[in-house]
Amino acid sequence: MPRFRAPAVAVLLMAVFLAACDFTNPDAITVNDATTATPYPSEILPDLPDELGEVLGCVGDINVILHGVTHPNPDDLDVLLEGPGGVTVVLMSDAGGSGPLTGVDLRFDDDSPAGLPDETQIAAGSYKPTNFGPGDSFAAPAPVGAPATTLSVFDGVATFANWKLYVVDDVASNAGTIAGGWTINITQCGQSVPAVVRLSTTWLLRSEISGGEPTTTFTYGTRPLVPIIGDWDGDGSETPGTFEKGVFKLSNTYGGPPEAPPYTFTFGDSRGFPVAGDFDGDGRDDVAVYRNGNWEVRMIDDGATSTITGFGTGNWPSIVPVAGDWEGDGIDGIGLYKAGNWTFRPAVGSPNDGSADTTVAFGPPSGGYPVVGQWIVLPGFPIPDGIGYKVGSTWTLDLCPDLCSTFTFDYGLPSDLPLSWRPSGPPTTTTIP
């Protein structure tokens, strides 16, 4: 598999680690009685130059976690997040009444089902930003002006910038702590994130790699079929498609009906297995069908077709065809996964003699199912797609060739088919009852 090389490797290495994982300041925040906390503010990435942060990508989705919150009267707590450009959001204010918190982790996520309670006990968990007392005062150096009410206000801002957390206790008589500091989890614009398809028709997509519940859920297709996902119209987001007995049905919405031709068409061996990829580099995903070493490829834009022979032996499920940008050049190639071994062909137009193929071992000898995605995004630098596999409910991703360690998390049921997707803005969501 081609390996990523670029200038200023030390800076980029830092960036790719942060892009895939959480940004954390683990230092405790002391909540002083009736005044500002210590430190004030608590900062993440304070020394990164603004111009570098702007180059290294933008926020697609952001969530915040406070670790180990302890306070006898959480109604006293006001917590403000400041991002790039002085934009602010109140994470919590005047919530939870007098029900004491002891070492509780609180996550703030626009996609959470509800906000914090006003007067009742706050439990550890995930909540929408919640402000029961508009007009709270945050002393300088906090920015002045009315804060936003949702974390989506940060969508599109620079990822790698100075993030600041201001904590205030606004009533005298008691104090507290945020013992484990705080974390921001950022999914970058254009970054692939996990998706699963359950029982062939139920799609469960989430907005970040490292955690969280599904944020986009819908049904699409009828059993039996094979689900695929791709950017069919070139708008930057990936939407569902199906393949059943030689018929592709692609949609440009989440949970809407299949589009009319040229998005619904008959193509490929009816007993084959489909993959989606941008095989001509035009920004729109195309399709291919694999069966026993033969690949049939069809371009979405003009319907042009080609055939590749002798790349692989055997059929699904013992061998799983895949597609991805193996060289970071914006053009997807094809590949095969079998028993923990990957074989890559950089482009569908590569020599048919296998001279351009590369191989790598990544995955268990049995029980793993492959997944490919753009796990790392650094604008202006050619990073190939990363690979991964799912065993049971556990995903293991190779975030980027050579530069990164593997990344593991749980998502979905053991029987769910793993995919990756790229959201673009807030998708239209059809919630499953």
C-alpha cells in the first residue's frame, strides 16, 4: 500500500493524531465559590498558530465532555465554551437544582435526545447544551455578547485552534471541581465516520469516529440486497444505495426513494458483490461488481463501462471486494480483503498483470469484515484512505499509513454490516420508531 510522505512531518504527525482522537486538557479545574474557576479559562491547543490551524481543516461536528464534575449545588455552575473567532456557547447554566454531583462525566452534543434537567438530579450522560439562566455574566477575558445555543455554531471553523472553557460559580456558599479536565471531540469536514446497516435495510449513521449514538437513522431498500454508500451527485455527502440481482438503486437523500435513471440501472453479474468508489476522480462515486476475479466497472456520469479480469479468486463472503483512494491522488482503486490480508490495485486502469498491486496484512485470520474510509483529513496533503475491520461490535482502524497507531471503538451489533460515510451539513433524518 502506498505510504504517505510530506514536508514538516513533525507538525503533520501532531495534526493527524489530533484529527483522529479527542483534544483533551486533563488538568483539574477548581470551581471557586462565587467567582471564576482556576484556571480561567482552561485552554486546549493554546500555542497553535492561527494560520496553521486554518490550513489543517475545519469542524464538521463538535462535542464536549467535562470529566469528573463535583459540586454540591450544580445550579450554581455556569460553563462557557469559546472557539475560534470569539464564538461562544453556554454548555450549562442553572441546571440540576441542588442535587449534588460527585465525579460525574457530562457530555454535550447537539444530537443528544434532551438537555440537562432544570431542578432534578443530573445523571452522567450526554445532553444538549442547556441554559436556564440567559444573561449570565462571564468575567473578562471571556468574550462579551450573547452566546449561541448550539454547538453547530462552530461548524466550518478551524479545527486546530485555541479552544477555551470558562467556568463560574455564581452563588456564594459552596465550591466544586472538574477533576479530570475536559475534552473536545471534533469530526473534520470531509472526514469519514462509522455507519452500520442492520438486516440489510436499517441504516444507522453517526457523526464522529470515537463515540456517540447514531445521529442519522432511516430505512432504505428491501431484503434481500447488498447496501452500498457513495456520493452519487458530487455534492460532498454520501448517501445510500443498494444492489440486488444485478439492479442498482441509488438515492441522493437519507431515507428517500431511489432516484430515477441514471441512478437506477441494471449492471453487473447478478450473483456478484458491489462496491462504490470514485474511479475516474470526478468527485462522483461510481460502482463496480466483483465475482470470482472479474470486475465490472460503471461510471455514474456517462455510463461508460470496463472489465478487469483475474484480480482475485473466490467469492463473497470468503473474499470481500473493497474500493478506496490507495495513493491519496483523488482517484479510487479497487482491492480485496481475505482473512486479514489486503490487496490493492491503485486504479481501475492499472495493468491487468498485477504489477501495480500491493499487499498488507491488517486484520484477524477469521471473523473480520473490512471497512475503508478517509479517517484523516489534512487539506493540501495527499493522505490515502485508511483501512479497518469490524469483529463483533468492535472496530479497529488503521488511521493513516505509517504515521498513526490503530484506533479501536465499539459501534453497532455483531451482525451489522460496517460502512463509512461522509456527512455534509445536517442531513434530513427519518427516525425509526
